[in-house]
Amino acid sequence: MGHSVAFYTLGCKLNYAETSTIGRQLSDAGMDKVNFTDGADMYVINTCSVTDQADRKCRKVVKEALRYNPNAYIVIVGCYAQLKPTEIATIPGVDLVLGAAEKFNLVSHLHHLSKEAKTRVLNAPIKETNTFVPGFSEGDRTRTFMKVQDGCDYFCTFCTIPLARGKSRSASIRETVESVKTAAGPGVKEIILSGVNLGDFGAGTDENFYGLIQALDREVPLERFRISSIEPNLLSDEIIAFVHASEKFVPHFHIPLQSGSDELLRKMRRRYERELYTRRIEAIRRLMPDCGIGVDVIVGFPGETEAEFLETYQYLNELPVSYLHVFPYSERANTTAVKLPGSVPLKERMQRSEMLRILSEKKRRAFYAEHIGSVRPVLFEQEEKNGFMYGFTDNYIRVKTQYDPLLVNEVRPVELGQPDADGDLCGIEISAFIPAH
């Protein structure tokens, strides 16, 4: 086979980190990474299974890849590849399907690829996936996503992730610090700590996530660390206080809620009630009034009545958070939720989703408005659009300013001005000589 490879990643930040890891492995094996549209000799498609659209998206990407090179080898990895390998094998043009235990061994399968042979499927039972492979994104984005944890032991009733990624696991704090030091190479200004259940780092050992962030803050020379999604029952007061005191960990949390109804939280098999969630938000706001706080919420879960949805809506409306990520419930095979009574019509799910998305935009604009006239450190990105460039403040406000190549991948103090038509705040750089912290 040839020596060029292109990638396409569907899904979460973790998938981007893992795609980059596979890319480095292939590069070490002598393959050259090219753009998707360059007609690569091989395409690696990293899939997601969070929604019921995985099959449609995977087929579309495969079709597009073969349009650029009809003779390309097609390799499918990721959560969808673990859950539905036989289904993927029926997609025309797919040559190799690698499950969770095999996706980081792609190099060893290169010599076995053949367009004439039947699609190879290597998909061990998920219980055999018990090793942790760290990873980090590289070169594709200004910010680096660092995978420090994988798998989940929670088995929420709506979720297939434990079936797709296996049990919770991670490296030791010492090993993770060394991996992060490698990721924090020249030019890296921000690392986002990522995992399937990030706060469960160190599960089954005497180490934990609080110990990890202490070690990273102490030992890794980096301007910014950002914590990605973390469960409210694992976001301790210790962690909140530490982020408040740290000069490296930014004031931004993303905390899944899923429902504001305790009855639905029990049906979802979540490990907290609304009262605990409220306490977490209050603790953050007490120490960090300017902190950006994002929330995941699911609408249309089986049995969700209109009253329960409105309970969630009212709770979120009053909660001092910054934005919402809204997901209409999606039926997933082999989950407990699909067996529950009271399926909510799809049209109703969409209507409820739209109500919360409108609420999210109101909250985001209100949060932005509170910061107009303030000065925040902004990490500017490379993308240029119509003479402007964009970046994010430490507390996750998107800022727009005139394009300046000297600002690319730099953290600069910026005065936040009025929002533009898209809601982004227009920023004015204060001085290249004012420190970011």
C-alpha cells in the first residue's frame, strides 16, 4: 500500500486526542499525514456512538473518502466500531474494523490490508479492554486535549459508553505528569484535561483527580490547564478551592446535570440529586463569581412528563450558569432506558430541546454582558475570518478582534467590549507587556 493517510474524527474531545495518538503511531511507521481531500492511500475514521446517527455519519464519511480515492484503504475505529462492528463491515469500501482493544495496534495490521479480501473485524469483548493508552491532540487545534482517563463504571441507563470503552482506568499520577510534559511542548499554551469520566481518575488505586491536578500545577510549566466535563459527585470542594487558588487552572467548569428532576435522575441512575448539584454551583460562585459554568442536559428521557421538563427548565433558568449543552434523548441498544415506559414523541423532544437552547443563548449573552468592560486573558487562535481572529478568555468567553499574526497562539490581556451580531465580544488588546496572570 501507499504511504499517505488522512483522518476524520467524529464525537468528543477524547476522540480527537486518540486520533492524534494513532496519527503519531502511523507517522513513526513511515506514513505521511495528508488532508482528507488529498486522496490519501488510507483513511482512518474515528467514530462516536453517543447518538443514533452513528451509522449514517460513518457511511457518509466513507463515501466521501472513496470519492477522493476509490482505491483507498478504509479503517474504522472508535466507539461505534466496538458496539456495531458487523454493521460497519457491511458498509461498501470498509477494509478493517478495530474495536477498543485493537485501535492502538493499527500499525501491526497495515501489512494485512487488502482490497480484495473480506472486511477484517477485530473486536474483542469489552471486558478484555483493560489497558490505558494516554493521548493528546496535536497540530489540529490551538488548544491541546489531553486524555488522562478512559472508560466508565457508572452504567447510567441512557449510556453505551461503558459498553464501548470498558471499565474506568488511568495511568498513575507520575506517569500522567510525564505524558502531560510531553504534550506541553514548544508553543503549547493550554491543555484541556479530558476523560470519559474524568473525575474518576485513579479508580481502584489510592490516587485521585485532586492529587493529579496538584501535581500538574506544581510540576508542569504551562500557562493554562482547563478541566473538561466532570461529574458533580466527583467535583469536590477541594477541587473547586484548588482551581480558585491556582494560577494555571482556569475558572471554567463543565458539569453534567442531565435533569433537574430528582425522579428522572433516579431513573437515569445518576449518582447525585439536584440538591448536591446546587451546592456545587454555589461553592463555585462563592469563590469564583466570574467562573464560566457549562451544563449538559438531556430532554425527552422515557417517562419525562411536561411537568418534569418544566421543573428542569425552571431550575436551569434560576441557576447561575453560563451555557447549556442540550441533547434530545436518543434510544441506544443494550441500555436499560430503552426498556422504560413512557417514550416521549420525537417532535416533543425537539420542542423541548429548542426551548433549552434558547435559554442557553440567553444565559450565554447575560454572562458575556456581565464582563463587558473587564480585562481578561485571551488565548488567540490561528483561524482568520473576514479580517478577524478569535480566542477564548480563561473563563470561556469567545472574543473577536482584528487579525494580527503576532497574536496567534498568544495569551494577551484584553478589554472586553460590546458583542457583535453573533454574540462574540469584541476585544481590544491592552498591552503586550501586561502579564496574563
